Amino acid sequence: MKKLLIKTILVSIVVLLLPFLLTLVFSRQDNTAAGSIKAEVFEIYYEAGGMETGLSFDEYLLGVIAANMPASYQMEALKAQAIIARTYALYNISVLSQENPGQTRFSASELGLPYIGLDDLKKLWNSENYTYYFSKIENAVYATDNEVLVYRNDLILPVFFDTGSGFTRNASEAWGVNIPYLTSVASKQDVTSTNYLSIEEYAVKDLIDLLGKYYSNLKLSEDNFFEEVSITSRDSAGYVLKINLGSLTLSGEEFAKVLGLSSNHFYIEEYGDHVRVVCNGDGHGVGLSQYGANAMAEEGSSYKDILEYYYTGVTFARLSY
């Protein structure tokens, strides 16, 4: 039940995918514990323009990494993303197989991570960078061949985001689900990211009008705006959990979505006769910070160091076919 709840909360609807044959059995790698999952054959497909295209699992991983992490990032960060992509896909296959016994075909939207077709990578990177970037991502996949992340012998759901606010978040605070490997850790390098800070400025009337388009029962006055609007709770990493708009209470996530903020780690400030919304970070803040992972790689950390740091208590396992 807990796994289904986690999936419902986290799995983002995707764009595309592929097919591969897969028999899942874990074997021991070094001295780490290895989990096990019922051996089955799965077909995964990439659908676009009404056509289904079959890809190998490695080709799928190439497209997922390309769609989710800048190819300019350090190799060890890309290796970490490769293991995340592999583990994420297999975790969701496992959950979907439990929900629908006998299901053997899975679409991109079901597996939850954005995928970009390999034919579109030249457009993404332009022809000058294509060969170099493709080679980097291909090496990241092959260098981590068959490696996955487990916690107490079970595949984890390795959620990630772009840039943090200086600390990652506890899943228990962010989503109300206690996931032991998704606990808050420092990610101080994030403050150097160009995505760390964003500021939006509104005339008070314009902000009230914008919010009123979404909430017909909203009652805010220009004169008393800063008394009527208040953040009432944050989690331990500073992300907004609740905000009051007069008599209306919203979650921080909902307010951020309405305003198009990059995260729900924000502050509301009076700036002359305007409202400033100051936002830190980019993404939900739970799990691995991709910018932080790249900064660790630049400082000499290996992909294992990175993953063990951001996912508390995990170990590595290797798939055998």
C-alpha cells in the first residue's frame, strides 16, 4: 500500500518510451546486500505520432538521461543519473506488475520519467556537440551496467530534482510518507547554481487579480494585503507547507504552481508598493539534487559517493539476466 501511495505522489507523466526484454534477478555485488524480484519478461515501448518503437533497455536509458540531466555535467554525475534511471524504471515496473498481474507491456507514461527519442538528440545538442555528448551518456550507461539501488533488499524509488535550497527535504515532511532513504541532507553547493534564486515582482492589484482567476472565493484587499497573506508553516528545510490568503489556506506546492514558481521554497516581501516573491531552488527538493551531484563530482566524488550521500542507507545491487 505504501509503495502505491509513493507512486501516486511521485510518478510524473512522461512523454515517450521503448521496448526491451528483461529478466530481473539480483545477485550480490561486492559485500552489499542484494534484493530479489520475481523473474519476468517485460516489454517496454516508446510511443510517438501513433507509432510504437522498440528500443533496448540501454537505448531507453540513454534517452532518459539525455532528457533529465545536462550532458555537459561531469561523468560521475551522469553515472549516478544512469543508475537512478535504471532503478526508477524497474521500481515502477515492479509496482505496476503488482497492480496488474499479467501485465507485460509498459508505456513511457507509466514508467514516469521523461524520455527523448534518440533521433531527436541532434536537435537537443546541435550537431557540434552530438557525438561528444552521446558518447558521454553512452559511457555512463555502460560503466554502470546492470547496477541498481536497493534499501534493505528492495529497489528504491530514487526521486531527484534540479537544484535545492541548501538542504534536501524529508519525504515525511514533504509528502507525509516516511521513506527512510529520503531524508534531509545538506546540499550547500546548490546556492552557486544559476537556478538557485529567482525573484518575481507584482503590483498588489495584479497579484490579487491573478490569484482571483484560480479562486473565485478569494477575498484580499490591496490596503491590507500583507496582513491578510501569511506563510503559516514550513518544513525543516524551509519549504512552505501552508500559506493563508485571507480566509483561504493553500499548500505551498499549490501556491507555487499557480504563480509558476520553480519551487515551494519561497518568501513574500513588501517592496515599496509591490509584492516580491523570492524563490530558492528548482524542484520538489526530495532525494538527489542534480546540481549538487555535479558539484560533488567536480570535487572528486564518485557516483557511488554521490548516491550514498543523497539516498540515506542505500546499497548497490547488480541485475543478472
